[in-house]
Amino acid sequence: MHIVFAASECVPFAKTGGLADVVGALPPELVKLGHRVTVYLPLYRTVRPFLPEELTFAVRSITIPFPYYNRFAGIVDGGVRDGVQFYFVDCPELFDRDGFYGPKTGAGDYGDNAERFGLFCRAVLEASKQLGVPEIFHVHDWQAALLPVLLKTVYYFDPALRTAAVVLTIHNAGYQGWFPPNTVPQLLLPWDLFTLDKVEQNDTFNCLKGGLVYSDYLTTVSPTYAKEIQTAEFGEGLEPVLSRRHWDLRGILNGVDYAKWDPAKDSKLAAHYSPKDLLGKVECRRDLLHAFGMSEVADTTPVLGIVSRFATQKGFDILAQIADQLTERDVVVVALGTGEPYYENFFRDWAARRPNKVAVQVKYDDALAHKVEAGSDIFLMPSRYEPSGLNQMYSLKYGTVPVVRATGGLEDAIEEWNADLRTGTGFKFSGYHAGDFLWAIDQALWVFEKDKEGWQTLMRNGMAKDYAWEHPAREYVEVYNEVLRRRG
């Protein structure tokens, strides 16, 4: 089977979130299962260092029409990596910028994003006609969601593309691609698309909604999130469409790249360890505390770790409510991340007020993130919602016990500790309330302090879990096969 991925991000070329990890990890696993996979990405400025100085064009020029002018895109051959063919859509005036969706200065989104990603989707379709039409187009989030809209309208009678099907993956329903109504003529789409049952929502052009309507099948990044986005609380206004299409919606939990995240061989750690020999974790804890400038922390004092984007979605509003109560306990907290200025300032202020209890580094640092995962005893993820999440799965592998809110991928990946049966991998709370979060932390602290043997079992239970990408890759193949079966 030939599968074409169209996405706006992919590690190592361009990343702002989990989308990039999925598009980087899933295609090689599909290749291992015997499939042919091609990935199309925009040729951003950040991509250039990964390519030869002299670009090789698979397609020199593709004409992309707009109402009063044409743009011209080239398709750059990015070579084969881990069995996956990469192509980059080159249109310098649209993609050669300092940010992916908006300026790095944080001044909002680019005003021409509809044109940018509309061109990207058309270029993928046109390039595929020359470089290989797949059985399945697998598109990701709103930036690629116009591809199924185009395929089922403008390109409907194109004989080269008639047999191709589309699977759309929703990585976060909160990001939908809203644009003004004149986006319809701007992208040379028929006006009959701009209705409530197609792409219109609250008098805006909604890219993700169009993709939901016109794709053959929908997936999202965890089974629980697939259920949640059919409700008003999590659907972000798209719950009517998602509920109508619930038979075509499947949640598949993201995987983990254990080549990079394994304490037995992680080059970023001060020492290695495994479920059979946990001694190295003690050295990792010592190294972590040193990296955060924490001294004279007793071995009996648990280290609570946080690696996150500092944002309301991640639950830091309820953490702020219990911050002082938490640091009255015998704990230390280390936090790493960047994000919304309000929460960056909250963490800085918390650390300033309790310097012997809290340390924060406001930055993105991959090596330090590994140290936090390995050196912490408990990992905190109180997210308001979490479509999939990866840090809870990293924590399990590193023997760091997660305390999470029971939502999305956190609910799916973490099993509540049962002291009687000695089963489970962490601690969960359901209500989005500060008191519930503190209660869950206290449950973890009690086991850490009072039941040393149980804590060792809890750690090893988590380390035994296998969330490798091989498993979700097989589920995606099942989806592809189901789509092809339906199309006959």
C-alpha cells in the first residue's frame, strides 16, 4: 500500500508540538510493516540545514492558481530517510520565514495562512499525480485539512486522483484554522462549500471542519480523546460534526520512540538503569538536583518533576492554587518549560518565594528534559485536556511515577495504583479541581514515604509498559484497510 502523509510539521525539520513527533515516527514504522510511505512538508527556513546547498527538484514547477495571479511551487527531493521518501513544497515567498504559523516575536498568525496552506495542499495533490498517487492520503490537522476538501470538490473529476482516499488525524481540536468568508473565492473553491454542513462555522471558513466533512475516515491521538471531542466540553464547537461521524472516528494512542527514551541507554543521563537494577536512578536524581541548583535535599524527600508548555491547557491554573500547600509538604519541585507569560512568571515567583523547595528553568532544553524524567520520583501532569501526551509515557519508562488528570491520553496510558493487588502505574484524579489534584499527589506521597516495597513495584510496573510505535502503526494499517474495503 502507498500512503502519502501531508503535514505542516515533522521532526527533525520543523516542530512546535506532538504533531511533529507523530509524523516523524509513524511513517518509518509503516515502512517496517511493508508499506510505501511518502511525506510532504512545506520547505520552511528551518528545513534548509537538512538539505544540500544545491537543491534537487523532483518537480521543477507547479502552477497554483489564485483569482488574479498564479503562484509557482517546486517539489524538492528530500531523499529517503528510514525508508520514507520526503518531499518539500518550495514556495519561498510563503514558507521562507522565521516562523511556521506566525512571527517568532509572538505577534499572532501570518495573515496569509489560508493562502500558504491552501497552496501546500494543492501542491501535494499536483505533485502526487507526477510522483505517485497513493491509495491513502493521510493528512494532519487544519494545515493539511484542505486537501480532502479540494480532492472531493475541485479535483473530483480528475481521473488520476479518483481512487485516492483520505484519512484525517486530529492532533488537537482546539486549533482549527479559522479564516474570513472570502477565503472561498481566494482559494478558488465553489461557494456552495460555505454552508453550515460543510466548511462554514460562525460565519468563518473553518479548515478543520472542512476536513472532517470531506475525509473518508477520522482518527485522533487517543481513544479517550476520541470520545471527549464529541462533547461540548472538549469538541471546541466541532462536536456536532464529530458526533455525526462517530462511526468513522477512531482514537489511536501515540507511541514513544524508545531509541531516544530509554534509561538503559539514554546518552543524556548521568547513569543508566533498568527495572532489574535501579541504582542508576539515584545518580540521575543527584545530577538533576545539581542541574537545578538544589542542594542538601534528603534522600527521603521526593522530587516532583514538570516538563511542559506553560499554559492553562496543561493545568497550571490549578497547580497555582495549591502551590503553597504543596511546598508545605516534604517535597522539592523542579520545572522546565516555556509558554504563556503569566505561567512563566508564576513559576519564577514560586521559585523565588520558596528557593529551597522549587527550582525552575524557563526554556526548552531536550537534554534537561531527559534529566527531569530520569531524576524525578513523581511527574505532574494536571492537564485540563491532553489529546495524547508523551511525557506520561516517558515517565513510566524512566520509573518516575505519574500523577495525572484522567483525560485523553493520560487516562488511556496510566492505570491507577491498587495497593492490595500491587497493580497500576500511577495516580489519577478526575475532577478539574485543585483539591482533587492535591489529593492525588498526597496518595503518591503516602506510598513513596510509607510503602517502599510498593513504590518499587509501582516503578517497575510502569517500566514494563510498552508504548512503542509498532502498536499504533498496526492500528493505522487497520484504518487504511477499512477505508479501502469501504471504497470497494
